[in-house]
Amino acid sequence: MGRMHIILDDITKIKADAIVNAANNTLLGGGGVDGAIHRAAGSELLEECRKLNGCETGRAKITKGYNLPAKYVIHTVGPVWHGGNDNEDQLLAACYRNSLELAIENGIKTIAFPSISTGVYRFPVRRAAKIALGEIFRFLNGNSSIDKVVMVCFDEKTMEAYVEALDEIEEKR
Ligand code: AR6
């Protein structure tokens, strides 16, 4: 297991250097985890987000965490699921990779991710879990400056998908 952890929790409660937000292209808030993060962080988060001019799908931008226990929020935009032939897998992997790269640039050592794209954006969760963990492990193998990555699952079904994906990766080792 090492630096990778999977937990069942509410990401707005996590005390890490950064939590990741599954945002949309406007970065101006929404439902799901995005809504929860904006509510918990307070209106200053939206004020800072307004200055960022949105974010492309697969890319990431950073803000402060304001009233959150986390110091920073890394906002990334996952792909909307259109059946799998619209570059969804590559864009989802890019979300994790670009978020981790931004973390390193900002001296972040502990980071928590939600299950990007598997809510409102309808990406199949088992497929998303394999891509997420594969990308995180690939990144950790090449970077020693990140101490801890936590996948924060909000429901049992999501938790099961990520635990299964982790088991599969560990069996291959
Ligand atoms: N902590 C951790 N995970 C959560 C929380 C929470 N507090 N709340 C929800 N989740 P979603 P997406 C889980 O829909 O699919 C927004 O409107 C949720 O159960 O939040 O990337 C944005 O503005 C699911 O497993 O994000 C975009 O428009 C996972 O987070 C759009 O939704 C992702 O679900 C993005 O859709």
C-alpha cells in the first residue's frame, strides 16, 4: 500500500496539503463534490476561481483552501462519459497526472482525490478506478516528493471499485 490510501469519507473534512475538486470548465461551482467544496470553503473560493478564466478538460488549476482543513484546492475537469470513444480514458488519466504535477510545483506532499467524473459525468466507476490508480502509481514511481495520496470515496460502491482496482494492481506486481 505504501503512499496510496483508499478511504470512505467526505473530502471536505480531509486535512491534507491539497484536496482535488472534480469541477467543470467554468470553475464557478456546481453540484456534487464541487458544490460541497465551495460550500465548505466559503465564498472567497468562488472569488478566486472567477479570476482563473475556467479550465480545459483534463487540465488543473490551484487555489487556496480558505475555510477548508486543506491548505489548497486543485481544481480539475474530468471528461463527460460519451460511451468511451471520445478520448475519455486519456482525459481522465490527464486529470490525475496534471493535478499531481501541479501539487509538486506547489510543494504539496499530501493530496486527496475524489472519484473524478464518476458522478454527474457518468464515467463507469470500475473503469475510472483502474485508470485513476494506474496513473497515480505511475506518477508515484517517478516522484518521491509526494508522501501520501488518498482516494476519498463517498459511497460503498465507489469504495469497492477502487479497492478492487488496487487488488488487481497489487496482484500484477
Ligand atoms: N466528498 C467526496 N466525494 C464526493 C463528495 C464529497 N463531499 N460529494 C460527492 N462525491 P461528481 P463529476 C463523489 O458528480 O462526475 C459538478 O456539478 C460522488 O459521489 O461530484 O466529475 C461539477 O460542477 C462521485 O463518486 O463529479 C461538474 O459540473 C464523485 O464524487 C460535474 O459535477 C464525483 O461526482 C462533475 O461531475
